Amino acid sequence: MAKSIQGDDMRKILGGLLGGLLVVSSVCANDTVVEIAAGGLEYVRSDKIEMVREDLYISMDEVRVDYVFRNHSEEDITAMVAFPMPNIQADPYSDIGLPFAQYDNFLGFRVFVEGQEIEPRLQQRAKVIGVDVTTHLVKRNITLLPTGDGVFAALNRQSPDVLLELEQLGIVEIENYEGGNGLQAQINPQWVLQSAYYWEMVFPAGKEIKVSHTYSPATGATTGIAPFFYGEDDISEEYVRRYCVDEGFVRAVSRKVDAGTQYFETWISYILVTGRNWYRTIGTFHLTVDKGSTNNLVSFCGEGVVKTGPTTFELTIEDYYPEKNSDVLVMLGVDY
């Protein structure tokens, strides 16, 4: 069983999103074989291409993944490979920590095949309660990314009749409030943006091929820490189940708080379960988690994690079958 402690004995890897306190966290996914089907990208399972190795590096500044694939067949295989991006929904009451919020590539995603950078294609879909409303936005030149200055400028350019139609369809919400110049309207996007990068590549017969990608995670954060860190409540089941937080970790945070350190929570998430789509298990899975500062604390679930540097923790698993995703809880420490 995983044990939650602090310092040189930290032993954790994680699994899931933090519930009510979440502003937004970066949730991206393993590459997976796909096909282009009606309505968007669909995943397919490969029975000939094996993920020989996956090296995953997670930090608050960068997520980096290096893969080695092997085609076990006697013929070259040309396939589509996709990288699903996290769903994005605007929240007028919270800041969304997208590193490049004004751009379609809001995480700065880059991909390399055999060391050469390639230009992937981007598929985006805007949805409201599961219904695709992309065409309603595109025909009115409204950006699909529901955050940043661009989308609000585009919405404010629409006529009252168009805005009424979009509101009736549930695509926007219009809030009226009293401003300095009388009654004013705030137009809030209500759609969820679903994005995926995809590209075509050749897996040579009987050979290995290297694929890498990197991006800047969209880390969410709280303005403080949960009450249970002060001993006011029991440890949340969500923290225990998904982050393996235990009383030892809470005591470690409390000691730091008593010594004058203030903590803020942040989260980084990565979808691993799409790794099941490749042939067999992942041959070797290697994870590195970097908490960023020696003053920070990190919590995640797992066995066999070793501390390899002042801020880094590593884990290696052979014949890995990803049963759940990987999320990291980082307590950011600020001394006053």
C-alpha cells in the first residue's frame, strides 16, 4: 500500500482530478492510434504496434513524453496517431490557467518523430450538453476557444438577434448587471471545447521508431489549502483515493505551516489509459515527477518511487498496463 510522507521518503504517483477545489488542471493523454470517422476522431486498437517504452516527465512548467514504438509485422504500417487535449470550458468566476490562452494551441503542444519536429493537424469541436454546436460558432467567426480576449471580442460583435439565438441554444449565457454607465450585459461562453492533434506517420516493418511530445501544463491552483490541513476536518476521500494523502502528509504540511510557510494547492494530470490501445502492455514505463522547489510538497500514489534529486522522484514499471490516469498534487510553499 502506498504511504504518504514528506522529504526524502516521499513515495507517490497519482490518479484522478481533485474535486470541488479544482480551477482547471492539465489533463492530456498518451498518443493513441486513431482513424478519422464521421463526427471526429475515433480510437482504434493496434494489434501490430507495441509501445516498447514510455518516459513521462511531469512538472509545473513542462510535461515531456518520449516513446519508443515497434512494428512487429513484416510490412510498413501507415497510421493516424492522435493526442487528445484537455476539454476547456470558460468559467467567469475563476481564472483558467492556460499558458497560451489566446491561441488554439493553448498548451504550446509540439511533436517530434525521430528527432524531427512535425506539424500536426488540429481537430476542434464545440459542444453543449453533448451536442455539437461548432457550425453555429464558425459561421459567425467566433473562436472555438472559450477563453481569452478573442472570444469575448467576437461575441460582443454579434447582433442582439444572434445573441438571443445563441442564448436560446444554450451556447452563451447573458448576465445583466448594473455598471457605471447603467445596465450592461456580460456574455459568457457555455460550450465545452474538445480538441485533438493528429498526424499520419509510418511505422517501419520490424523496427523501432521514436516519438516525442512536449507542452506547458495548464495548472490549476487554490488561494489557500483545504481545511483538513489545519485539522478542522477529516481527510477528504477524494484526496485519499486519488492522491494518497494520509495523516503523515497532513502533519508534514501542518509543521511547515506552523513554521511560517503558507501553502497553495496546484494539480497536474495526465491521461495514461489510452496506452492500452497499443499491442500488448507498455514494455517499460518510466515516470519522473519534479515538484519544482525544495519548499514544495508533492503527493501521488504508487510503489517503488525513489528520490533522485532535490525536487525529483522517479518510478520504473516493466510490462505496464495503465489501469488509471496519473495526477499530481503539489503544495506550493511560500515563506513569509
